[in-house]
Amino acid sequence: MAIEDETWMNYAITDKEFQCFSNLIYQQSGIALSGGKKALLVSRLSRRLSELGLKTFHAYYERVVGEHSDGEFTHMLDLISTNKTDFFREPRHFEFLRNQILPELQHIKKIRIWSAGCSSGEEPYTIAITMHDALISPSQWDCKILASDISTRVLAKAASGIYDLERVRDLPGEVIRRHFIREKGERLDTIRVKPHISDMVVFRRINLMDERYPIKSRLDVIFCRNVMIYFDRTVQERLLSKFHRYLKPGGYLFIGHSETLQLGQQHQFYYVEPTIYRKEP
Ligand SMILES: C[S@@+](CC[C@H](N)C(=O)[O-])C[C@H]1O[C@@H](n2cnc3c(N)ncnc32)[C@H](O)[C@@H]1O
């Protein structure tokens, strides 16, 4: 996501105003903004203040928390969250899913996966492509992928299943041919995920900070990659305990490669290999 627009004039923010925003963002989304993130907050929100005709961050804060905020908090989160993602990002997880997890479930032919913090959808579609290509008769399996994010903007993009051609440039031609279709008409530089893949994925807005999630049956795998990195230890621990609750016994948790469940961190998972954890079978 582009962070700065150089032609834009940044507004000034006081320490107190910054503190109010960082407290609110932390309480509502778990995202911890340290003092060093002041410039980032200003650069991402200044344009919005101007669009709304507001003169100060104080006035914007009032707007965000006010009775008539009209979803302004969600809009603000859209502007400050980092949504970087890719198809087949961190490929080891998809290899593990194909070679380890699917054979374990072969006898029941049923799998439930959650991509938590899915951003614009590349991660859940990669999971669907991996499963589709790994299964001998995909139609005989009951596969469901729940993909969620806090940001409505990235979720809308994800649900459309439409991407710039550039985004799939590094995928093998054969994968593109099987699972994507070129958009017809004016948008020749875009490509769309085919229905046999998109039908496997359901998108929902879920805030990971919520105490309960709208998930009925327990999960075999949770992908929560490159999300916890924005949370502090307290929020991470709370989240890990909720993930543990929502997984089936023997279920797996995948985290991002720059993240680790640290020594001394409270969690109930056991280590399988770097970035892959498991609930006791
Ligand atoms: C860097 S992206 C990771 C995308 C994908 N999982 C991957 O690894 O490629 C982080 C995502 O986490 C989402 N996120 C941040 N805080 C969240 C929260 N409290 N609840 C749900 N999603 C959140 C952001 O909106 C963003 O789309």
C-alpha cells in the first residue's frame, strides 16, 4: 500500500492527540503504535482530514469517536493498516498443507481452514488453489475456507477476485491458465480468479480483538500470518489462546516467517517446525 503522497500537505499533531489515536487504535484493533509511528499516522491520515474539511487532529478524533461517525473508525483503520500480501507468499506453508495435512484428513475428506487477516485475498485463494491441485477428486472433498480481515476496503477487493496482471506475474503459466481468467472488455490488464477457486472461499469482516468469532465448527488449520507482528505481547497471547479454542485437537497454526511464538510467551501450542504450531491431538 502506498504510504505517502508527496504532494500532500501533512497536518501537525500534538503528543496528546497522538496518544488519543494510539490508545483508540490499540483498544479497538490491537495494533500497537509506538511513539515512533507518529509520522506514519500523520502521513496516512492528513489527506482524510483535508477531504472532510477538518483543520486539526483533535477535530478528526471527535469525528472518529462521535455518535455520527458513519463508520469513520473503519475508514481510518483502512488508511493506517498495512496490507502487504502475495500469492504463494511463504510457500513452505502450502507445501506443508499439501504433503502433511491433506493426507492426514484423507479418510474424512473434510477440511476447515481460516485465513485470519487475509488482506486482499491472495492468501485464501492460494490455499484454495493448493487444495484443488493436491486433491485427486476435489469435488469429493468438503473444503471450506473462511477468509477475514478488519479492513472493509481489502475485503471488497478480495471478494471481487480481480487482480492486476502484475500480481500473478511470478506464478507458473499453467497455474494461471487453470485458475484465472483474463477480464474481458476494457480491463485487459486484469485477471479474475475462476469460480471453482473463488467458490471455496467465504469472506467476512472479523476483528481479531473480538472476544468471540462467528465461527461455528472448529477448524483444522488457522493461517494468521504477518498480522500478530502489529500487536503487543498481551494482545498476541490473548489471540493465541482464542485460536487454540477454535482449533480442533491436532489442528495447525501457521504464523508469518518474521514472527515467532517466543520463549516465555504464554501459549498452549507445541512446536512443529519454524512458524508451524499444533494443538495437542
Ligand atoms: C500484512 S497483512 C497480512 C496478509 C496475509 N495474511 C499475508 O501474510 O500475506 C495484515 C492484515 O491484518 C489485518 N489486521 C490488522 N489488525 C487486525 C485485526 N484486529 N483484526 C483483523 N485483521 C486485522 C490488516 O487489515 C491487514 O490486512
